[in-house]
Amino acid sequence: MKRFAYPIVLFGCLLVMSLASAFAQTSDTKNAQSSAAPCIECIRIRVGLPRVVQGPSPGIPDNPFTEIQLRNGRFRGFSASGTTYAIDGATPSDMTGTPVQVIPKGPAGEYGDSCQALSHVEWSGNTLLGWVHAETGDRPGQGLWSMSLVSSEDEGRSWQRLGQIITGTDQWTQGKVTGEGDCTVVDGEDGYYYAYCLRRRGNATIVARAPVKSPGPGNWKKYFNGSWSQPGLGGDSTPLAKGVGNTVARWTTTGEIVNLGAAPNGSGGLGLLFSQDHVNFTALSQPLIARDPGSHWHRPGDPHELLAYWSLIDAKTGQNQLSDHWLLSYLDIQPNEAFRKRYLVFRPVEISRSRQPDEPPVAVLLARWYNAKLHDHWSTIAAVPGNYSDYKLQAQSGYLMTAADPKRPSVELVECASQQGQHLDHILAPKGECENHGYQDQRIAGWVFSTPQPGTQALYSCYSNSDKSHFAANSEDCDHLGKKEILLGYDLKE
């Protein structure tokens, strides 16, 4: 077999990342809430080791994941695909239980008759409230979207429909997707629930709110032309800024709403945005996760992985009132795989309001896994199907930046793979090198420095002759598992 070889890359692209703003905040809002606003330039985020907790499955997940803590101290999560399932676990990240259907499709001819997907839950005294994405007519994924409210008196095992709370201005159109839905909801701790929804017309994000004491049908108001003035049922709405997504939570450290949307500068990455007034958002300059903008929903056949249906929950409570220890959950479909192989993934996110001046603000963990049966060493930032069973964790190899450093030379690394007969070989390589050697790009891994910097360590590309497998290591002796090929650069120790 021909080994993968390439020249040493001693330089990288200098990408000037400026602090992007999805919306300019009004001066009144700044003056009134500046004391609570975090220093966006000072935030430090480290995205940890991903873990597959469900799948492969043809349907779960197909919407944002949401959780509650049960009275017995365990946790119950909810995911959906046409109908909603409950999944139990010992901790917020342990959603490994057997999915049990708890919300079927709605009655024929009524709202939700093709899909009822629970997207958020909240305790209201001893009653559990649930916000449901409802699709009416045609088949799931088409039809007219709306949001409805449900309640449960038995911790989410059975639910009562309370009625629709958010509908759009457009009508059902056969074979098309119309309406407003896919909302995630957060308690603003100011007396209101806020629902951030997708409006199919124009593919926009909108927001509506209702009093926490009375969130039922008829009490929701949409944000329109500067005020909460339009009815939730059939009212118009002003789209939020481009790049603002429909996944929200509240960071209790600052009281701000956090939003998962598009990263600035059109990078295709997952952006993290902040708001003090629920309407105007400021984006962190670097992505939470770097993603290839070419990844799409046309499957199978796409060589890149698909990540979607993001949620942010607290690592301890499971709710979207966040401390400084978060869990990011999402749908993962591996490169070249079809929708029948969906995975539910959790990964920890640690956030701090302070960092060293030259320290990269965001970085993601690089890990090395090994499958003895396949003789496959896999150095990746991504979720690994069969983690802790087929694949064993070998090493945590430091952190990769999610964007090029604006001041110091850096190298973009990508993950590639090649099927050599019955043998799969994964490799971490500088961008542009995979195609030259018959390997197929799968995802952006991240960036490393070209030269040593404070708090960094060397990262090498290595090769095992016995396994015919590439991998990455921080030691020049490749952890005694193979031989060094080249120096990739210098990644962050922490």
C-alpha cells in the first residue's frame, strides 16, 4: 500500500477575524444593561469530547433535544421524528435508555396530524409543560407548520393537547413547507417565556413571548416593528438578523440569552450569539465548531458529515438555564451515510468570562480512537460511532482552534479517509493535501499554530506499519505506536 506523504507546511492562512455583530444594539439597551454584559472579547470556550448516546436510528433525533429532571433524581429527555419519544438516563448526558413513544401524531384533519415533535419542556409547579412543533397535512417534513402547547401530570409519560400558540400568516400548500415552527423556548427570568422559531417564508428566525404565569393559547405576542404587538396566532413578525438561529438558552452567569446560529464571515461554522434584550444579538468572532459550508441534506452521497438540530442544556440540571458547564447536543450523520443512520451526540462545553490576551477564544478537543478489528487509528474532533465499544479511546491530543489566529501564522487541518480494500484509513492532514493522495475530505478539523506558542505542544502525523493506519500524536516517538511522518503544527494543551 502506498503511504500518504506530503511536504511539511510551515505557514498558514492569516484570517483576520473581527468581532461580528448580527444586530447593532440600541443605545438605550446598552446603557440600561451594560453592567450585565460580558466582555465578548474576553470569553474562553473549550468544546470537549463528543459521545454518541443513541443510534444508528432512522428517526431519532429529528428535532432539538430537551430534558427534565424527574422527582427520583434521574433525567428524562425527549426526541422526535413525526412522533415524540422519551429517553431516560442517570445524568443529563446519559440518554442511553430505550426510546418510548409518548406523543403520537395528532388526530386526522387537525393540527399536527403528520408530526408532533416536542422541542422544549418546563416544570410549572407539579405540571410539566411542553412546546410542540406541529406539522399539518402531507407527510412529515412538509405541510403547514405551527407550535402548540401540551401538559403532563406524570412526568412526561402522557400528554394533553392544550391548543396552538403560534401560527403564521401563510396557508397550507400541498407539497410545500409553510408556516412557523421548530421553536425552542427559554424562560427569560423576567416574567416571560421566549420562543425562537423558524418562519418558512423567507427562511427567517422570529421571536414571540408569553407570560410565564399564562403561556396558553391566545397569550403569545410576536415581535413586530420594535414591539411585542402582533398576536401569536396568525400575526405578522419582524425577522431577526441574518445568522440568528432558533436554538436558545439562558446563561445564568450574565443573564443573557445565548443563541446557536451562523458563525460570522460566512465560514459555515456554528456561531454563538448573545443578547440582552431578546431581539438584538452579538456574535462571538470565532465558531463554536468549524464546519464545511458544502455539507447539505442531500443524502446519501454527501462526503461530509451533517450536523443539525442543536440544543444547549446545563451539564448538571439538564435545563436550558446554563451555568458555565454546558452540554451541546445534536444530530450527527456520518459522511456518505443516509438518514436512516442518525446519531444523537452530546459533548461538553466549558465557558469562562476571562482568558489570557493571546489565548485563542475557542478550541475543540482532538482525540484518538482505535478499532482493533479494523486496525483503524482515528484522530478526530468528531463523534465516533461505536465509541467505547468498537472504538476505544486511546488519547486526548490537545485542542484545535476553530478559526485561524488573526495575528500568528496557522495551518488549517482537515480529516480525510480512504478505503484501501477492506481497510479504512483515517488521516489528519493540512488542507489541500488529501486530494493529492486519493483521500476524501470529510470535515474541517481546526487550526494549529505553525510555530511554538505559549501553552502549545507539537502535533505530529504518524503511521503504523503493522496496522497500515495514520494517526496523530503529541510525542515525536508517536506514543510507540508507529513512526513520525511530519510535524503538523502546534495545538493547545488546554
